Amino acid sequence: MDIGESDKEENHVLPEFGHFLLILAAVIAFVFPWTILYGVLRKPPAFTGLWRPAVLTVFSGLTLSLFSLAYAFLTNDFSVTYVSENSNSYLETFYKIAAVWSSHEGSMLLWIWLISCWTTLFALLTKESEEVKAPAVASALLIIGLLSLFLVFTSNPFARQLPMVPAEGKDLNPILQDIGMIFHPPLLFLGYAGISLSFAFSIGCLLRWQLTPTSLNSLTKISSIAWGFLTAGNVLGSWWAYNELGWGGWWFWDPVENSSFIPWLLASAQLHALLLARKRHKLCKSVLFIPIAAFTVSLIGTFIVRSGVIQSVHAFASDPNKGLFLIAITVLMALPTLILFARNAVFFKGDTSEINAYDAAVSMAVMILSAAAAVVLFGTVFPLIYQGFGLGSLSVGAPYFNSIFAPLTIAAALLISGFTLFRQRAAAVAAVIAVSAASSAAIVFFLHPKEEIMTAFAVFACAMLFLSLITEALIKHVGQNWFAFLAHLGIAVSMVGVIGDTQFQQEALVRMGPGYGRPLGDFIFVYDRTDKVDSKSFYADEGRIIVLDKDEKEITELRPQRQTFKSNGMQMTHASISHGLFCDLYVSMGNQLSAEEYLMRLNIKPMMIWLWLGGLLMIFGLFFARTFRREKDLS
């Protein structure tokens, strides 16, 4: 036997090792929590202390299992069905790594592993007592156990196709061959994992009938970091859709998009509720209930993505049996927890003193964010319920979501600005209101948006929010909550991008070929020529589009592509975008209409980049606040 054959045999053995470790981690994670919880309730210390070896063993097993799967991708081990279905030997190395979580089985393993990471860090690094850690870790292990058993019995990522090993794998879906695939799913799963730990922490508090200041601080850290990852994941996802899919949009209200957006809304509500719980000892029940709701919604989202009940670019699986298993897990996790909350929440009595303006404003923020989450959840699941009762098919699209979500966003902006101005002098308040009203009137009168009334309210609310925050920052230097300031400022900046794109976008679908020109707005798009491109993964027709200004001076050059992937012949549109602070120029290349002509989508998208600048401001606000707080604690 030569060395090459020996290496191949070792590669074929490694997936079995990963499979064994996955099963071992699943069994330990499912069995040990019951022993630990018995120790928590009955006080035998020998049982309670089992959370330490259990969490470390589960984390180690899942880590090695995930690395075994990644190694199978990197070494082109096509004896593993999951590898042969989602990769081939020609795929770039970084896409092979991304392919690990590109489909159902690997993404579930990644999520479970990240929950174990969060749980291990919580167990080892926090200052919580044994009484707090034991029930929280046990609950998190039970989540890991149930999801791991789901993976083992219905979605084994290490399933083999021996001895008939294909010589070559298929390919990673061309839509997923983008840098967004490397970062977008892990960021979202990091957020979901944080929500899972918040859920487990809430169970621990309910079992102990206690919510101490130390526990509130720990829950705030977990919730804020999870919120940061969810924010980053959603921002990057919308950026990816805008740049990659070629349809010119950034949010489609797709059920799977909504499944990541609803937990973000609830995580935002949780952060506001925690403000009152920590400072005023109010909304104590809410800070325990919201993680339960957020985790339940995450499981519902998992069902939507992985059951095959919807068709989506995001959907992973189409096996109804997986859906039934996920429904069972959701019921097993959510129903007992809700019963526990209903039974024990009465013991968490907050401060019953008179409500002041701060209490009212924060409580209203929690209600608005929760209502927004409920609205999106209803629009997402109602078609599934309607179809499930045999009433036919029903589609709930963007008009429903926009008609409700836009007013809620305006109301939230006005609430924030109103509370911020409540503490300012009358002259400052009058100036902010006057400038905001003038800005709204000027934009509607001179720029003629598509929806004048809605735009007037939106611009007024956006200007109020921006100016009130800036006014407060200029006046108040000591005790400024920089996280809240930058996060709310990010909302104002993102609103600018949304208003610019939805109300002032200009678009044209035109037939173009070499020598064609098309005026649009203040620009002229000229099709210069078509080039042939040949890369490792695809070949493409690439259009060279020259963009001129009114005086016919060249501004920029765009190169959209119509790609055909070599592995499966699938065709993709790759848009070309010139990003600017005040305007994006967007061109995508559609079907070929003749020997030299293509269907081209031309877009002028004002203020588009502001949407993602606002998201970056929110993330930076969290990073700045955590860093500043840590330095303050160290000093």
C-alpha cells in the first residue's frame, strides 16, 4: 500500500470519528441536564457539579466533530454525501470552508457548536455563583442535546456513500459563492446561539425564583452581544442581497429573512427592558419572558427554513419529516418553559413606585419593538397556517409589511426624539421641531417623492431623531449612554437610506448592446462592448458600461456579468455597482436577447449607502460601549 492510499484511508476514517463524537456529545448533552437539574432542585452537590465536565466534554466533542467535517471539505472527501453535494475539487479554499455551513446539515452543526461555545464561555468566564450557572448550563445543554439528536437521526452530516464514491463533487450553489457566505451565516448563528443562552439563563432564574443585580448584568452582557451579532448578520445579509442577487433590492420580506429579523427586534426590546430592570427594577418579568419568546421564534424560523414548507433562496431542506421533528423540539422546549414562567413569574415583583417619563418612554419602546416583531411574525406564519388548514395558497408580501412597519418605525423615531427633547430647553426643542418640519416640507415640495404624505412624516421623524440626538450630545457630556446614542443615531442614518431608495430611486429595463446609450436621471449609460471572461468556476459575458454626466463627461465604468458556472451550467447575474455617499449607480445584465444585445437593468439609488452606514454605527456603538465599560471597570 502506498502513502497516497494510506492517506485516503485515513481521510475515510475521519468522518466516522466526527460522527461518533457528534453522537457522544448528543447523548451527554441530553442525559446530563436531568441529573444536574435534579441536583439544583434537590441540592445534592455531587449532581449539581456535573455541569463542569458535561459542558467541557460536549464542547470538545462538537468542536472536533465540526473540524472533521471541515477537513472532509478541504481534502475533497466525496465519500461524505454532504461534501459531494456541496463542493468539488475546483472550488476555492475559502469557499470550501464556507460550504461547511452552506446547507442544512452543516449549518445545524455550526449552530449547535456555537451554542456550546457560548455556554462554555459563560460557564468558565462569568462571575455568577454555582446556583446560577448550574441550571443555566443544564438548560443550554438540553437545547444542544435535542438539536444534536435531531441532527443524528434526521440530518447526519457524516452520511457516507461507500463504496460508490463519486470521482467529483457537484458544486457549491453559485449564489453562495460570495464573500457574504463566509461571514453572514456564522454571524446570524452567533446571534441565535446568544439568544439560546439567554433563554437558558431565564430558565435558570425561574427555577431559582431569583433575579439578582449580578444576574441582570450577566443577562445584559449576553443579550447585548447577541444583539450585536444579529445586527451584523442582518446588515451583511442585506448588503449581500443588494450586491449579489442582481435584482436591485436589499430586503424582500422573504419568510427566511423575517426569521432572522424577528429575533433582532425582540433582542432590541430585551435591551430596552433590561435598562429599566437594572436602573429602576421594573419590567423584571419582561426580561425573563422576552428571551423565551425570542428563542421560540428562532426555532419557528428553523422550522420554516428546514422543513420545505416554503421555497426560498435561503431554504435548506425539503423533508417534511425534519419539519415534524423541529415542531416537536419547539413544543418540548417552549411549552414547559411557558408553564414554568406562568407559575413562577409571580415571584418576580418589580418596583411599584410611580412611573416617570423615563419609565414610560422605555416601556413604550419595548411595546413598539414587540409589536413590530408580532406583526412580522404574523405576516410570516399566516400563509403557512392558511395553507395548513387546506384553504389554499396565500401570499403576504411587501405591501403588508411596509404598510405596518413603516408607521411603527416613524412612531419609534418620534418617541426617541420626544424623550430626548423632553430634557432640553424650550428654545432647543422649538429649533429642532422647526428645522425638522422645514426639511420635510422642502424635500416633499422640491424633490417630489413617490409617496408624499408618508415621506413627509418619515423625513420629519428622521430629522427629529437626528437633531435631538446631536443636541443632547452637544449639551450632555457626563453620563452619556454612548451605546444608546450611536444605536439610535444609526437608526436615523439608516432611515435616510431607506427613504432615498424607496422614494427617489430611478430604474429602467432596456435592451442594450454595443453602441447603445440610455439617459436616466442626471446620467447617461453607454454600452461600450462585451468582453469574454473565463475564471476557475465560471465563464461570463461581461458588459462594459460607461456612465456619463449631463455634459457627457465620463464619471465611472461599470462591468456587469452574465455568468455560466462550469460545474452545472447554472446562469447567474452579477451586478456592477458604483457606490457613492449620495448615490449608487447600479447595473445588472439579464438574458441575452440577440447576438450582441442583453436585457439591462439600470438603477440610480440615492443615499443607498446610508442604510448600511447606519447599521455599522449601531455595531460600533455596541463595541465602543463594551470597550469603554471594560476600561472603566479596570480603572
